[in-house]
Amino acid sequence: MVKYDLKYVDTVSQQEMADSFNKDYFIDESLSYRHITNAIVSPKGVCTDEYANKQGEVNNRLTGDYIYLGEWLGIWGHCITDNIKKLWVVNRFKSEAKAKTWRLCVAKPFKGNYPDNFKKLLAKAGINFDDIVFIEEPTQIDNLIVPEDSIVVKGNSRYYYKEYSEIINAIRNSIPQTDKTPDKIYFTRTQIKKKNRDFGEKSIENIFRQMGYAIYSPELLPLDEQLSLLRNCKYFACTEGSIAHNVIFCNDNVNIVIIRKVCGLISYQFTLMDMRNAHATYIDSGLTLYYAFAFWSGPFLLCVRDNLINYAKDFKGLILKPHLSKKALFGYLRLLTYKCLRGRTKPRKCNNFGFYKKLFTKLLWH
């Protein structure tokens, strides 16, 4: 179970976060799979024959035997969670020495490409990306194996089975351990030129540099170098979101420091840290008063405020002053306006809006 420190979290969120930490996210049960004959698979998942009756004739057909690996998205966070939660059955079939040659198929619900690093990650799990059949319109398949998910949703939380950790550990353990990489690493998003929704992280990054962290932009690194940094670090710091999901490639009992940028819980993160028995420190350093659609969709406004100031003092003895970048604020407001106009929606208030409005006002005129 995760060991955690919430003294750098705003009081309005501490109890909710403590409740999330005080759970066991591991399900000690065996997984199984279903065999479906003449299955209909749409780009958004496995369906029954009723799908064909409602949608019209299904023109595509795959003859032979296939294993369905789920609906795969192209976002890195999903690539290392949802996209591999059915891979366990491939190893099961290999170990059972199945007589048939089963091909792999995936539902692809979006236009575009998967990250190259995801293809390389699959290779480390023994999967050749080029061997996968991607289903982009309704397709009938003669014989289909549908494995259960090794990460599942129950209520507001996600839970994992040993089959998921086995896949991840096999990938992680393929990376050599070394003492030639930094003990403390910070993964930043500041070098993302397009689609970056975080404003103000540069100030955060500079503070962690002063605290002795080596700063890396993971999207600029080869996968093996990313995994080596994660596998061998003792402290891993980053903002909340997909980038923090990389904790699953760290060693057990790693210290992870997560900068919160919005008043909400990313349930996947608790599950992944539980798998690593991590020592987790959360720091509230965001002032995201409004978001466009859902709290996780952003945009996000980060700043140097009380919690981060206290953490830097306790960890390294740094004396910092509160700071809200006006450039970051304008960038945040500009993207918020654009997303709302494009989506024809009004900005939505964050949880505990009154609490954060007071903080924002105080910091704006500091």
C-alpha cells in the first residue's frame, strides 16, 4: 500500500485524498476470456449481432481466429494503462501452447497514429505492432477471443490484477539497473509546443532544479532512455496527469512527488502507485479556477504558492516567494476562451471555487 504525505495539499482536498490512499487496489483473482463466434467489432469495441441490425449491413469480415486487445487510444497515459490491459492473454496462449495461430486485432476509434514509443513498448512486451489488425469500421470476425481487463473500474476507482503488473514488470525488468543516471528526476511538459494545456510549469521546473532534480522532457527522449531514468531513480517528480503514470516503470518504494494543478482526483494514479508501493507526496500548486469540459481536460494554471514554498523549504531549505506569471495567466485565459468558444460551452468552476478564488486574488496582487 502507498505511503503518503498530504501536508502540502490544500485543506479542502486532504480528506478526499486520504480516503483514496487508504484503499487496496489489487484484486487477487484469476482472469479469464470469452470465445465469440461471428463477433461484430466496431471501432469502439466488441458488440453483438444486434449492432449489425441497428447500424445496417457489416461489409468487412475477418476470417480465421483472432484475439481482441480492446479499444486503443493514442494518448500516452492510455497507452500504458488501457491499451495493454488485455495483453496478458497473449502470454497465456503462448504458455498453453495453443494449437491454433491466433492473430491480434484492436478497435481504433480515432484518426491518426499511435506514438512511436508505444510501438516500442509493445515490442518489449513481445508484441509486434505491425502484426495487429486495426478495426476502423464495423467488422465481423469468425472466431474471437475476448479477454477480461486486467485494470477495471469499480465506482470511482480503478483496480488491477496480477496479470497487469506482470506485463509492466516484464517491461521494466528488461531495462538494466545502473548508478549512472540521476537519483532525482523531474519530467516536464514545458517543451511540448502543441496541445500543451499547462501554463506556469516553467517556474515549478526551475524550483525543482534548485532542489537538485535533473530535468527531462520525456517526449524528446528515446523510450529506452526514459525507462532507464525511471527504473533507476529514487525520486520522481512531475505534474499530475498522464506524465505521472510513468511511475509504473520505477522500482518499488520509489518516492514520487506530484504537483497538483486542479482540484480533482486522477483515480488511475492511486492504482499505479499502489502497484509500486510508492512513497507519494502531493503538492497543490495550481490555481485552475475554471476548465472547459471536465476538470482533467484543462487548461491548467500553475504558480508558486504556499504549499510548494513550504515543500522547498522543508526539502532543501530554499526560501521562495509567491509568484504567478502574468504570461502564464494570459495563456491560460486565452486557451480557456478558445476551448469554450469552439466547444460552445461555458467555463466550468472548479471544486471549492470560493477557496481558490481567494487564493488567486491574493496572489494576483502580491
